[in-house]
Amino acid sequence: MVRSSSMRTARKGRAAGKSTATRALTPRQKEILRLVADGLTNREIADHLQISVRTVEVHRFNLMRRLRVRNVAQLLRQALIMRLLPRTFAPR
């Protein structure tokens, strides 16, 4: 069976997507991720960063979309796998 070059390119693109996702996180998203990992609620994060709760929700939504996860447990697991959080992570 002969594979087209577009199939190989598509497959490479998907595999490279995870490393691209790491680089694509904004400093604010990384900050939100750290605060989520610390166990803060959206309201607590908003108060801490002096932004609206809705802005926090949007950042979390975008984070989860970029890392291709559906819930906070998967978000934290993926963050550890991608080394966005230290292996010795312990909430404050």
C-alpha cells in the first residue's frame, strides 16, 4: 500500500501538536495553570490576579482546548507530562 505524502504530513502535524501546544501557552495561561494546580477556584484566581471570573473561565477553556483535555484532572496530568508543572509539585 502506498501512502500519500499528505497523510504523512498530517500525521507529523498531529504528533508535533503537543510540543507546539506547550510553546503556544501564554504567560497568563501558565499562571492560571499554576493557580489551578494550587487548588484555587475561578473566583479566587480572579481575585488574586485582579481580573474577572469570566476572564479566568476563558483562560481555563483555552488552556484545556490547547492541551486537548476535558477536565481539571486531565489538565493537571497533561501539564505534568508536558513538564509545565514540576514533578515535585505540591500545592501551597
